[in-house]
Amino acid sequence: NAGVTQTPKFRILKIGQSMTLQCTQDMNHNYMYWYRQDPGMGLKLIYYSVGAGITDKGEVPNGYNVSRSTTEDFPLRLELAAPSQTSVYFCASSYLERINEQFFGPGTRLTVL
Amino acid sequence: KNQVEQSPQSLIILEGKNCTLQCNYTVSPFSNLRWYKQDTGRGPVSLTIMTFSENTKSNGRYTATLDADTKQSSLHITASQLSDSASYICVVSADYGGSQGNLIFGKGTKLSVKP
């Protein structure tokens, strides 16, 4: 199993540009999550999904959108990039969300200039 | 306000030595507490998960303790190795119901193991 994979690993955007961060898991997990990690700060939940077709906002959803058309994929969309969205983005997945561990992808480092 | 505080912020130890990392939380109602290891440039990897009724849980040279009364947890690393150099993140889950789990992440302790 590849686990949770994310693409791209690095990206530089100009203000106002848009992009999609890709996330795929091959563990047949129902639950998937997007987090951002700012320097020296704890991870913050952006969006999460409990299954295909179901998504919900986390703590910091503004400026982002998600979709979940399949169990495996959970892309994160930035429509109008802003410098405040410069961060490292982690996708994670889990099976039994409350107790079992979340498996994290390697992250995407995004810089908005 | 739900918070997770970790100490120290950073720590340098010599290879072979033991160390203990601390986590204090004010999350309520409590569901479970997790410790993650995050290598530089990588995603966090789970070390242990403890529920309210568990006091101690080990994973190799890592031993986590939980005191739900004082809302404190510790992660003890025995006979440290160079590969233990990483950030260690304490994550507490609040039990509000629903499916999100409401995870509150600490800022992490950055551990450096020197030869």
C-alpha cells in the first residue's frame, strides 16, 4: 500500500492564482482530512469528509473548497491564492475516526507571493 | 477554551540518553490523546493513542503516560537514537459527538539527538 499520497510536493503561486492540491489514499478509509501547518503552530483542520459525497468545514475553511467524488480522492482547491495561505498542507485519512490513528501524507509546501 | 500545551518547546540530548516530553491539556469533554512523531519535511506518524481509562502505553522505546485527573500526559523516550530527532506532537480529541472528533493539536516539541 502506498498509504496517503499528495501532489505536488512544492508549489509557488502568485496572488490571485488558483490551484488544486491532490490527495489519494489506498487504504479504503472512509474519513479524510485536510490540515494546514504554519511555522511553530499546531495543525489546523481545514475540511474533512466522512465518505464519498460528504464534506464539512473544519476550523479554518475560508479560502478553500473540497470535493469527495470517490473514497480514494480528496482534492483541496484554492481559488484566489493569498499570502496568508502560505503554509504546509497535510492530507490524512482514518478508518474508525474517533479511536484509530490518522495516517498523514507527506505534505505540500505552498508559497504564495 | 480547548488548548494543548507542550513543553519544552525544544530539547537537545546526547545519543543514548533518556528524555521526557510533557503535554498539558484543557480539552473537555475528553475522548483520547495521541502522540505523533513528525520528521522534518514529512507528515506526522502515530506513536500511541490512549483513551480515558489507559494510564500507560508503550511503543518500543516510546512510553506514553496519561493522568486524566490532572490532564497531563508525558512521552518518555528511552536510550535515544539519532533517528529520534524530530518534532513530537500531542493531540487531544474532544468528545462533542459527530464524526469530526475535534482534534486539538499541540505546537510540538522539537527534539535533537546529538552524537
